[in-house]
Amino acid sequence: MSKEITARSEDYSQWYNDLILKGGLADYSAVRGCMVIKPYGFGLWEGMRDVLDAKFKETGHQNAYFPLFIPKSFLSKEAEHVDGFATECAVVTHHRLMKDPEGKGMVVDPSAKLEEELIVRPTSETIIWNTYKDWIQSYRDLPLLINQWANVVRWEMRTRLFLRTAEFLWQEGHTAHATAEEAIAETKQMLEVYADFAENYMALPVVRGVKSPAERFAGALDTYCIEALMQDGKALQAGTSHFLGQNFAKAFDVKFSNKENKLDYVWATSWGVSTRLIGALVMAHSDDDGLVLPPRIAPLQVVIVPIYKGDEQKSKIDAKVSELMAQLKKAGVRVKYDDSDNNRPGWKFAEYEMKGVPVRIALGARDLENNVAEVARRDMKTKESLSLDGLSDRIVALLEEIQQQLYSKALAFRDEHITPADTMEEFERLLDEKTGFISAHWDGTTETELKIKEMTKATIRCIPLNNKLEAGTCILTGKPSTQRVLFARAY
Amino acid sequence: MSKEITARSEDYSQWYNDLILKGGLADYSAVRGCMVIKPYGFGLWEGMRDVLDAKFKETGHQNAYFPLFIPKSFLSKEAEHVDGFATECAVVTHHRLMKDPEGKGMVVDPSAKLEEELIVRPTSETIIWNTYKDWIQSYRDLPLLINQWANVVRWEMRTRLFLRTAEFLWQEGHTAHATAEEAIAETKQMLEVYADFAENYMALPVVRGVKSPAERFAGALDTYCIEALMQDGKALQAGTSHFLGQNFAKAFDVKFSNKENKLDYVWATSWGVSTRLIGALVMAHSDDDGLVLPPRIAPLQVVIVPIYKGDEQKSKIDAKVSELMAQLKKAGVRVKYDDSDNNRPGWKFAEYEMKGVPVRIALGARDLENNVAEVARRDMKTKESLSLDGLSDRIVALLEEIQQQLYSKALAFRDEHITPADTMEEFERLLDEKTGFISAHWDGTTETELKIKEMTKATIRCIPLNNKLEAGTCILTGKPSTQRVLFARAY
């Protein structure tokens, strides 16, 4: 099985695709740029969704659901917003098919043309703020803290499984506040929710930062982000949280009477993470033998494989396993006993290695006699023989060790790959030789940022929050700068 | 508050809309036929989804996700299927907007026309069976038991909040089997899962049955259904489970090699319930004062309202409530303490009555002195003063009593409204006078069924499973018949 995976060193991009397809996470579909999320990949998404959803609810948010379709005129109401999304819109123009008069199957019925075209939502600010107009009259209606789990469509020309697909699943929070301060606090709070999730569940260290104007969400005053580093040294934006100011309130005329009984426009935020996180997870931890999943979000944390000859051995093993399973389940461990006789143990080992199950327990007849089991860690590829006495406690601790180890390893890698550059020459050399984030001075203009992007394909990933101020000069223009920002080539 | 609801006796349809809008379940949207599901309504859906999802997983199904878009040619591959959905298709024809050359905002970019139009899925059989072709080769790949939670779009001309909307949320199970027997068993199993959910969670008695050919799902060999009765005597189809035979396997060429190593087409089922269930729930139990929700799926089961003057009284009540809340939460009860001082107790009583919260506890300073609380049941509108000692146990039992009472009441109503008719005259009189299901002999032909529909607007809701055989004659044609079927006017 593992032989079929392309090595990272050989072709990183093919390695990634092999993992997604052969690990059973997703499949290509017949629809351009859209993927099928297979049960194992969807299980991963369900686990991520449940953790995030609980965090949203803890912070006072409620879920709701808004229409899939956005009238074309709505999208146009916020000028920067429509500029950002116009080139990626799937447009519904008709509402009926009919038999082809020439007998060639079904055709669009020309008499069923919509009066106004509908856009399949690329994001929902416009339809939501048009609704908020009816829901918000007074400061008593604020804050309004709503989240939506939904599918969205952005017609990307170059797609990659999970990382960039025409349709993807995500959550989008849309909140309304009485003051700018409150909205900014919400924006930062949700960024921290994302960072906490990435680091403590996905074992993915992230830089918390704010985007340069060129990289902002279309319609935002500020876009906060978490940026992660992949094993090939490219950066990946893992989540964003936007302070939208009063832009959408003005576009949709959403005013409220404040405590002084004066009318003012409402302040807004929006924030989202998507199935793209699965791509980040895969690229951050996996190896040439398959997926490596952090225990806290692995759909399956432990698999038990029996090794036996004949029914008598099998039934003894079964009895012991059923005891162990009960203990593990009681401790909240997601565990499976794979005693199917369709495949041999070696095939199963390779299969669960491919799928990134954190811990594998093999139990044979001789093990049973010796009161031990063979316990293998997916991440380190180590095996040890452990006593069956107290094994479930040991496994629970081991899962936690693996979680921490994956995070430490990814953090060390990330920290080794943040390198300062003080000249354009050094910058370009580092990009090619070492890759990763490059910390450099920038004169603060979009013009310079775009020039550097054109020359090197690197963009400003973020201006880190709590950045150290430091006098310097822009690597491109030599103009004065007060802080370094993080550049990288990115997914 | 309650004054604003139209009485059922006055205008049933307006009563229903009032409940949905004023109960905070949903709102109209700017997009024709699409609704916004508000947080309270979405909370209800989340609860229903979680119960059903657990049942699907218990019966061996896994969730996955398939593309929103279906190539037009796919929809056409199964002849009856496309006939059933062609007139309700939202069609995507372009993938980009551009600035209007004449300066009038944004227009569809004519150069971005899709080679093949995409249909926003009205149901996913075709895109899924096109995928299953790659997933199924051998009997070892079967059964394939997959479910999807998704949004779907059917361009209905006459829409009603929850009952019939252009976009709705649902789940659709799509399973593949090696034999017809296995597929039929799956179809029936999932119908029973739905029936169990409707009766034991929604407190909604249902008739399990099979559809007449005219009412079958487009592309199915048999459609099983659960049919419920609303308070106005109209029937509502609450869930369907389809035996699809080999129709989709043949349309998408999905063959497998069986144990004898011979190629055969795969057998299929599909089954679904949707946000329509919320409409059924509302119409089955509610009254002229607002929603009445069965405890097992009420987002909020108990609300506690303090009645006090001044901070000293308040803090004594707070202390007692916090004790009670802890006990209720420990028992798994969804409870809220509404001590907001924006509104008076009377306003809160009306608000929670409107929202159908099953139990309201009011606690005043004098109650506290007497060691009692006032406990009000939403369903019966009765109040009693109960000792604070052991109150949480009493509340848990009361929630269960309410659940049973709602079911018994709905069952008695339903059973009173199944009436036999032996002549067309009797049939028409019953439809107008008594409403409900009418049990009548039918000659088994679609022609007769359609004629009766044309004359009376009543359709065959189902042929009940385990129907009693009984010789008779068709009410319309007088031809011989072997069993009665259930007719009704329906939503």
C-alpha cells in the first residue's frame, strides 16, 4: 500500500494528492473543480466542526441558515466586495429545463429566464446584512451573534483537493455591534478561537497577524488571520476574521437607535474557516507512508488488530479485546476492532498507517500468553510491547503524548523556518534555498508589496500581532520602516 | 403577545404563518421562495438532526458530501427521474460577472458561459451514482451505506415557510446493495427509523405505507412513506424511503462482480427527511397562544422566571435557582434562567408560551418563603404549586408526561379522523365535513386515482403496510378491489 504513495522529496504536490485520494479523504468529481468528500474525510470534518461549534456557542453565538442564492444587485451594493468576487460567481439564470424540440435530450427552457440573476453565495455578507436590516432597530437588539455552517461556491480556475475547490464547506460568523470597539474585540476573540483550535486540536502552530491592505477581505477594514507553515516551506492561511466597520451596514442601510436615542450605522464582523483546514492538516503532519492525524481530531484514534490461527486462538483474543475496548470507550477513546477476515494483518497495518490512525494495537496468541500487546505509534513509527495490565490508561496517556509531540515537531519546524532578510538579494536567496517565512522590512505601500510579489511570487502573509517595533529600511525601496512583516510563498 | 396570533378557527393558514414568524422559527427572505431559518428554528433542526444522525450511524451509515451541482446530462440519464424534476431546476449557465459596458452596475459576462449547464441539486441520485461507479467493483464493496446532510433546490411556484420552499435542508441516504431483498430490507428499515423518530421524538403518530404509482418518487420502483395528520385534517408526508431497483445502476452503468464472479447491476435505495418536518411539528401540536413543542426535541425544555422586588429578594431567588438549575442540568434538562430586567414577568410568560417551551417555573419571594414554585405546563396550560424539595425529579417526570400526553392527544385525533367511505358521495361529504384520512376501496389504476384527485383534490396518501385484505368495490368505478387505501387532501 505505502509503496503507491509518491515521496515528498520526489513530487510534493503528487504526494499530497496521493494522500487525499488513497487515504480515503476525498475524490475528484464529474463537476469541474468540485470534489466528493468521502466518509473518512467527512468524519474528520464532522469532528472539527463539533469542536468549533461548541467554541462558538460558548462564546455566545447561535447558528442560523440564510439562502444559498444572492440576488445579483445585492452583491453589487458594496463596491469593493463585488470587485473581489465578481470573477468567481456561479450564476443561476433559469429555473426550468424542457425537452429539446430537436430531440437532443433536455435543454434550458428559454421562457423560464429569471428576472434577476441569482449568484450562488461565494460568502453571505450581503444576503445576511439585508436580513439584519429587519432584525436590528435598537441597541437592545445588539450584539447579534450568528454563525452559519454552509456550502459556498467560488469559481476558481485552478483547483486543488481541499485547498482550493469551486464548492467548499465552511462556517461563516456574522456579527453586529453597537460600537467599533466591540466589533474589533469580537474580531480578535474569534481569531483567538481559531488559533486555539489550530494549535490545540490540529497540532498546527500558527502566527496570529493582520493582513496588509492588498490581502484584505473584499469589503473589510481589517482582516486578521492565522498563518501556518507546511512541510514544503509554503505558508497557508488557515482562518480569517474580518472587522468590516460600517461598510455593510451602510450598503444595506442598517441603523440602530443607541442609548442616547440617536440613529447610527451598525458595526460588523465576519469570520470563517473551511474544509481547507483539512488540506493544512494533511500537509503539516503526514509522511511518505500516509496520513498522520493528531489524536484529538482523528476520527479513529486506536485500531486493534488480532493475529491468530484458528477459532480457538481468535476467541481468546476476542475476549481480551472486548475488555480492553470497553475500558478505552469508557475513557472516551475512539477505537475500532478490525477482526474482518477479508484481509491479512500486514494489509491492515499498511491500511491504518495510510489512514493516519494514531495508535495501532496488535494482539496475538503468544502476546496473550505473555500478557502483553504490541503498541505502535503512527507518528514516530515506533513499536513497543506493553503489559495488558493497565493498558487502557497507558493508551490514553500515549494519545496525549502523540498530540504534544506532533505540535512540538511542527512548532520546531516552523520556528526554524522564520528567517530574517535585510536585502532583496538575501530575500530571494532564502526563498529559494530555505523557504518558509521571511521576516523583512517593508515600506507599507501596496505598490511595493505587489512589486515584490511579481518578482518573487512571495506575498505578505501577515503583520504579526504584538509585533516588535524595530527601525529599518524596506528591502525593495530602502524607505524607512518601523517593523518587520512576514513574507512567504503561499497556498 | 398572544393576541397577535390569528386563531386557527379564523384562518388556519395565517395561524401557521404567525407561529413561524412570531415564534422566531423562520423569516421570509429577499430571494423568491427561500427562507431564513432563525436561531430558534435552527436550534430545533439541529436537535432533530442530531437524533436522526445518531440513528443513521447506529444502523451502519456514514456521512459524506457530494457536489452541489449536477451536470445537465446526468439528470437526463434516468428517464422518469428527469421528467420528475425538469420543471423545478435552478440552472447555472455562467461563471462570472463583469461591469456593465453601459455603466449600469454588474452584468453576466457573456464570454463566461459554461460548456454544459449545471443544475443545483434537487436530489443527488445522479451525481452520487455516477460516483458509485468508481467505488463499487465487487460484492466486497457492498453494501455501501452513505448519508448526506445538505441543501437542495426545487423551484416551486407556490411556497410556504418550511412546508414547501425553493431551497430546503435535508438528509438524503443513498445505499447500494448486492440483492433486491437486501435493498428492500434497507428501505423498510429506514422507514421505521423515520417512523420511530416521528412518534417518539416529535410525538407525531404516523401511518407507515407505500405510495401508489402516481405518487412514487421519480425513478423509484416503490416509495414507502410515513403520513401524518395535521389539526386541520389535512395529511402531510413526513418522510419517504425509496426502493430504486437497478434503475440508477443501469443509468450510470454500476456493476459489481458477485460471489459467483458474475457481473450484475447494483440495487439501490434512497431516503430523506427535510426541514419540512418542522412545519409538521408546528401544525400538529400548537394552539392559538403559540407553539407547543414536545420536550424531547424542544431546544429549551424549561424556563425559570424570577418574580421579585429589589436586590435582596432577587439574590435569595438567584441562590435557589442556581441550585435547581444545577440539578436540572445534571439530569440532562435544557433549562434557562431568564432574569433579564428588560422585560416584566408577564411579558416573559407570553414570550415563552409563544415559543412553546414545555415547562415554565416562576419563583417569587413569597414562594421561596413557602418553599414552593409555580410550575406551568405549556401543553395543558395548567399551573400548580410544587414543593421545592425534589422539584428537579418532578420536572424530569413532568417532561416525560408532557411528551406522552402530546403523543396520545395527536394519536386520538388521528384515529378519530380515519373514516371509511363506501361510495363517492360519502367520500366527498366526509372530505368536506370531517376531513382527515378516508379509507376507501380503489381499483388500483392511476387513471382512477387522478380522476378522484381532479374531482376532490384528495390523493392516495398511502396503502398502509400490513393492510387488512378485504373484498370491496372501487368507490369511483365499482371495479373489484382487495383492500382499502388512505385518501386525504394533503400539504
